[in-house]
Amino acid sequence: MTREKFEKICFISNGSDQSKAALQELVVLYGNCDFKDADIIVALGGDGLMLETLHKVMDRDIPVYGMNFGSIGFLMNEFRAEDLRDRLHAAEQTDIHPLRMRVTTKDGETHEALALNEVSLLRASYQAAKLQILIDGKSRLDELVCDGILVATPAGSTAYNLSAHGPILPIDSPLLALTPISPFRPRRWRGAILPNRAEVTLIPREVEKRPVNAVADSKPFKRITKVSIKEDRTHKVTLLFDPGHSLDERVLNEQFGY
């Protein structure tokens, strides 16, 4: 998609009063088109709306430019109604490849889902989860006792991964973060940084006593018995950021801001 084609803009809102007012103002200034006909999507909301929108445009070669009306807005730009077309043409592009999760459930069914932020496994009862971790088919940790574990992309490393004390990854790095959630044993294990070509397999133990659920971004799967996770470079989405406010810059700010 060339910048000259950024003529048909589709504005979407997260439904808050502020974002709806901004939507009305922008539509008066720039018009609005249907989602399916757009050259570019402008999302008015927070990171949740951005993630939802990116899943909708997966592989459609339609970039998404966000303006923040949420609480964090890590993936969003500052709201300004004026000179929007100039901002879109000057914006910096970031491509993100999702994780593909293949999950087997207790009833023997197999499902797949894509995650742009992270795939997480979470205990589903008061009992801690017990997980075996394999990397490229080789067992690296026979038993992790924890509340859960997640695999995050660089784009997702500042989301759930960061709150679980995982590492922040530069957005263009060929890496994934494997981060435990409230680990009990091994007590000092803090996770791992993996190459993005690695396949992570997670196998819950004692699933009758210690049920585990899996989530790909916001898509849940209950009572799983095995999960395989790998970056899928056959799919991508494109975000746009104002110059000087790229995702690279935001990642650096997160590492030095307290």
C-alpha cells in the first residue's frame, strides 16, 4: 500500500464519550468509508481496540493508525484532528508477525489461533499449574510450578509480559519472550529469551487435578493438554506511528521510565 492511496479512511471508535465526539469531528473534516473499502483504518480508543482492529485487517494490506482514548495507549498516537492526512503520509511503518498457537484440549480436539501480543497459559483452579517446557522438541524444563506462563512477541513484550516481569524486546528484534507467571519452583527461574524461529511446546501435568486454560490474545481455550507456539511469518499486520513516536521509541522509553 503506497501512501498516495491513503484517501479512503475508515474511522472506528471504542465507544467512549470522548472517542465518539472525536469520531464525529473527524468524519466532518475527512469523511468516512466502510471498513471493507478503506485504504487505512484510524482507530480511536486504546490498545484493546487496536489489537481487535489488527486482527480484523490481518493479511489485508491495510495499515492501522491509532489515536489514544484509552488508559495506556502504547500502540496509539496522540489525538489531533487537524492535518490528519499529512500525519498519515509522514507516519512510520511497523510490521508485526503473529504467533500461531496450536492447542489440544482434554476432549482430544485440536484448535489454532493467532496472537499478536502473547499466548498465555493460566491455571484454572486453586491448584498451581505444573508445566513441562520443550523448545524445538527438546525438554528444557521438566516441571515448572506456577500460576501460568506466556510467550510474547516484541510488540507484546510491553503488555502482559511486562507486568509479569518479563523482558522488553526491541520491536525489530528476531526474539520471543518466555515468561513465567508467579513461578513457585524453580523459585529463581525468570524465563528465557528465545529466537523467533523457535517452537515452544508447553505440556500441563496432572490435568485432572490441575486444569490449565490457554489464551491467544483474547481468544480462550479451556482445559488444554498441550500447546505449541511459533511465530508465523506468513501473516502480518502494519501499524503507523508519528515520527519520533515509533514503537521502537516507545520500547526504549518503557525501559528507562519509572
